[in-house]
Amino acid sequence: MSDYEKLGSFYLGRSFDLASGQLASEKMLYEANDLTTHAVCVGMTGSGKTGLCLALLEEAGIDNIPAIIIDPKGDLSNLLLTFPQLRTEDFAPWIDAEEAKRAGTTPDQLATKTAETWKKGLDDWGQDGARIQRLRDAVDIAIYTPGSSTGLPLTVLRSFDAPPASTRDNNEAMREAVSAAASGLLGLLGIDADPLKSREHILISNILDRAWAGGKNLDMAALIRALQSPGFDKVGVMDLESFYPAKERFELSMQLNNLLASPGFSAWMQGEPLDIQRLLYTPEGKPRLAILSISHLSDAERMFFVTILLSNIIGWMRSQPGTSSLRALLYMDEVFGYFPPSKNPPSKVPMLTLLKQARAFGLGVVLATQNPVDLDYKGLANCGTWFLGRLQTERDKMRVLDGLEGASSASGASFNRAEMDQLLSGLGNRVFLMNNVHEDHPVVFQTRWALSYLRGPMTREQIGKLMAERKATTATSGLRAEREDSTRSGAAKADRPVLPPEIIERFVSRRANLPTGATLTYHPALLGQAKLHFAQAATGVDCWQDVSLLLPIDDAVPGEIWAKAEEQADGIDLEQQPEAGAKFASLPAELSRPKRYLEFTSALKDHLYRNRKLRLWKCLSLKQTSLPNENEGEFRMRLSQQVREERDGMVESLRQKNAPKHAKLQERRRKAELKVDKEKSQFLGRIWTTAISIGKLLLSIMQSHKRISISNISRAASSADAAGRVLKERPEIAEAKERVESIDQEINELNSQLEAEIAKIDSAMSPEGHQLEEVVIQPRKSDVNISQVTLVWTPQVLCPEEITLPGS
């Protein structure tokens, strides 16, 4: 393994001497944990900014650190162009034919040349195809395209889900989440709403606040209905009608409805819901670099999506336990316009919240731009690391220096503006100045060769090509689920049956608008709800689990009644009344008899006792057991974070333990250096004294014009003896130098011992070395408490083309 492949250490390049213009051999290794204090990267077009940021993300991936990557231009999709074999045929599909034509060659020839260039570039920087393969093995990389099916579709409009309890219980956090959602939605409608003055913003904020405070999710249809009947009569101290009359509220709801109904907007309703945990990790617990490509969106759509995304990241962040180690990254390229100095776009407040609070949760924020003038440097004072490349204008440089000075002041570090100005003026292509508040002085370095093929911005077609295989798998799964749901559509249609009052019936809520000409039919099902108590002293488990099982009923109730019931993991939204004009499928006669529900209840209790088990994972070496709702992948993620934190703590303790020895050796070296300087000074002084003495004697003899006397001979001999003694004193200088070299050897040995012990810690603390074993806990029958068995009606929509669609 290369010397830079260390846990928690990012290989970004090598030191660069601006004075000589030479690249040094010393590698620029960046401490990953420094990213918890955030970073900003500034550089003009052609400075190498994209290559540096991609290298940073590659290093994070190799180190098993997930990242959410906001890509407004399409450059960052290059992270998928990783070719471990470095073959010509790997590069060929991504070669620009026009570029080949301009170069006077064919695309195939250019592909061959590019493959050779990439192989040589990697080799020059001590890298190879094996490191590319390591990146591909370490993380999943995916491109999401909200509002488009080009990549993996991602929707934020299917529902405005309530934020987690950690956000709802924090008044300030709740206000921020509500304000961000309202601002983003109104921005999508082209309404520049002031949170304190806009009626639209205040009304929507109140609707969201009341729903979310109760943990209730809202979809767009429910929000449109709530604008007409919000469920409250006053806003502040004013009547709702005086504050915002019903006629004008209807106009706002029509705007939302028209937006929702427009054909071009349908893509916003497709795809998987926005879930930060799912973006950061695969279901198996593998970290992911999730590229959110938004280059295809309009400015208003981009602002809406970024605002909602940042708000969701804040909610996810606050649900995580605190840590001092790096847990995940949020990277945004070209942050220009989203974090300006004077204006307050919807994205600014959540971005500032992340910069101020994310450190405590191990979330590192990295922002990049080529327009340094349009950044809020007071907010960026929260960034501990600045990567600065070549800047376009003197004004850009002055703004960057102002920001650096503010960041240094905020961290209590010293700042030499004149020195920094001089360094910035000398930067060239791929040469960056790193100012890190965790380091004693700035570092100038040249960025390493990227593992990914940097072909430039991706077109929508190229993104579609990269994601085609994964989209096909997702589409197949979705189609299979739709077919399974549609098998219940053949039953006869009738009016709502009349049931005895003892039978409780409810109606499953629908989330979609009814298509024109379609009919809605309710089909019967049984909903069994229970609470299970799992307890085991050996593992320290003592928890209750809510269970909801839904069993669709066709012609009759099956013998093994609950065997094929579908679990409702996220619960189920129920209404007390059906939708007007709906039809009902026929109801088996036995579901009209109240006594049968007692039998269903008994059967449910027996089914859960026999089949319901709590499966946990236990790690003996770390003395940890998974949580009841934590799957293996999530448990491994938590263990990995614990191992990382313990490793960081052990390394820090080791360094602190060695610090006094290192300081003592440095002090001894300083004194030895002073001794060398003193011996040299004395030696030179004696040489000059002796030389002057001899010179005076010779001058005296020449001026006397006399014969050489015995006295002169004696004086000459005395001067010669003095010169000899001086020359004999030179070994004292050598001895002093040997002492310095001896101390240097001790320092090197101490550093080597420290690195060796850190390597042992890295090896011992590897997450792969900890085995898991499965623990199965079964409840006692007395611990199975049945809440109730309810008759519920599930909606299905029949379109004019005789296509049956699920109603929810």
C-alpha cells in the first residue's frame, strides 16, 4: 500500500515552490477531520478547481465517507468515468468528436492518446488502475436528476413530509424548516416572498407548521385543499378572512394546481422520494457519492430544489448523534447566487445554518465558486480551510483576502495579509494555496492527477447513458409492483354496504388527483394493529414494536388469515369517510358479522406470537448490539463510525503522549545549533585575529628595510604557532555538528515509532475485523397486545382505457 493510503488522510497533491516554479517530492496530505470545520474552494476557469474538488471527493470515497454533491454545471458526473484497466475502448465512448476534429485526428486515435495520457499522469503521481478500482469498490456512485428522468429521478413534490422529531422539538430549527419549504415553493411559482411581509409565505408557513407539529405529512393535493380550508380561523390576532380572503386564497391554490397539472411538471412527481439517508448509503450500508445534477432546471427550479435539499439535510443532521469525526460531506459546485453577501435567497438561511452547526454532527460542507465577489464572506468565516487557485481580477483577490482575514479572526489564528497577497499573485495552473486554521502556515501545492476522466460537463444524453442500466432495474421493480397492485380490480362494483355499528371501518387516504373520466372504487381489507414487547436481559433489549398488517380480501377470508398480510412499515393514513361518488367492491358476508372480528383478533395474536421475531446483530469485539429498528447495513455504519472515532481518539492521545518528548528533543536541537553557531563564530574570530597579527608583522618587516632580526623571527614563529592552534580548533565545530545530527536521528526515530504505532492502530481498528452474529428474540404470548382489527377500504382508480391504477 502506498504511503499516502492512510485512514483519515486525503492525498491531494504535492508541495510546490513558487519561487523556483518546481514541484517538490513532499506529498500534500490533508487531514479528513479538518473538513468538519468546512472548506471553500475559489478559482477562475482553467485554474484546476474542478480537478482539485473531484480529487477531494475521490479521497472521501476511498475513505468510505459518503457525500451529497450538488452539480449545477454537469462537471461532477465525471466521477463515474473511472476506468481501472485504462483501455482505449473505455475512453472511446466519451471522446468529443469535435475536439478530435480540431486536433486533426480521429476519435479512436484521440481515445488511444487520452488513455496513454491518463495512465502516464497517474503514474507520475504515484497512482495506478488499482487505486481507481479501490475507489469503485469503496463507494456507490449515482447521478440523480430531480424534475427529469434523464438520470435517477428524484422527487420532492410527492409530499412535504414532516421533519424528524429532533427538528420539531427545536423551535428555531422548526421555524427554519417551515420557512425554507414555504420560500422554496413560492419561488417555484415565481413569487419572491418575504417571510415577514408576504401573505402567501405566512399562510403556507402556518399550514406547514400546524401539520408538521403533529407529525403529519402533506402532499401537494392536501396543501392545495388546505389553502382553502387551512383548519384555523386566525392568523396572529387577525381573522383569516381579513388577512387573506377566500377568493384570493383560491387564486393561490389555482396557481399551485396549474403548476401541478402542467404536462412539463409531471417529472417532478416521479422518482424516489428525497431521503438523505438513502442518498448517503445504499440499503446494504455501502457509502454513496450521490451526484444531484440540476443543470437542466430553470433558475427558479434550482433554487427550490437546493433550498428543500438543504432543509432536509439539516433535519437529517439533527437526527444524528454528535461526533468529532467526519461522518459525511455536502459539496456544492458553483455556489454563486445561492450564498450572496447582501440578498437573502431561500437557500441562504439553511446554508448558513449548516456552516454554523454541522461541525458538531460530523458533516463537512465544501463550497466552490469561480465568482468570489458574490459570496457572503461573513458566513464563510465559518470555513476553516480555504483552497485558493488563480483569480481573474484584482477585485477578486481583494475579496478573497477579506474572507481569509475574517475566517482567521473567527478561529483566533494569525493572518499576514501582505504575505497572502504575494502568494496569491504567484499561483498558476493547478497550483493552489491552502490556508487551514488547523495548520501553522499556508501551504502551496499542485493538485494530483484525478482518478476520474475529466472530459468536461456531461450532456443529458450522456447522463442517461451512464444511468441506463440502473434505471432499467428500478423500472422493472416498479412495474412488477404496479402489476401486483392491479390484480384486485376485477370484483363487482356496488354502493357502500351497510354494516352493524360494532364494526369499525376506515378509508385509506389517496394522494393523487382523480384523472378525467376515471372512476374510484374501494376494495375491502383487514387491518390488524398490535404492540409487541421484546425483552432479553443478555443483550439489554427491552422495547415495544408497533405492527400494522393489511390483508386485501377478494371473495372470502383465507384460512391462514394473516399469512399473506402486507406489513405497513410506515403506517397507513386513514379517513373516517370515503370520497364522494366512489363505488365499492362486494364485501364477503362473514365480514359483516361482528363476532368474526373477535376470531380475527385471536388469529392475529397467534400469528404474531409464532412468526414475529426481533432479529438483531451483535458485535462481541466492540460489545455493541444493533437497535431494534436498525438493519445490518445501518449497524455496520454505526460501528464504522465508532471505530473511526476510537481510532481518532487513540491517535490523538498517542500524539499528545509523544508531544513532550518531541518538544524536549527540539529544545536540545536548538541548543546544539546555538553551540555550532558559537563555535563557528569563535573559530572565524581567531582566524581573523591571527591573520591580522601575521599581516602586521610582514608589513613591519617590509617597511623597516632592515635585515631580519632574531626578534622578528621570534615574532613570526609565535604567529605561526597561533595559526596552528586555530586550525586545531576546527574539530570542536565538527563535534557540535555531530551532536545536531545525533539529535536529528533521535527525532526521526521518534517520528518513525509514532507512525508505526499509528499504523498498528489503523490495522487493529479496521471495521472489517469485527464479526457480527445474529440474535433472535421472540416475544412471550402475554407480550403480544392486539390494539384492534379494523375493516378498511383501499381505493383503486379505473381509467377510461380500462387500466387499473393503485389509488394511493
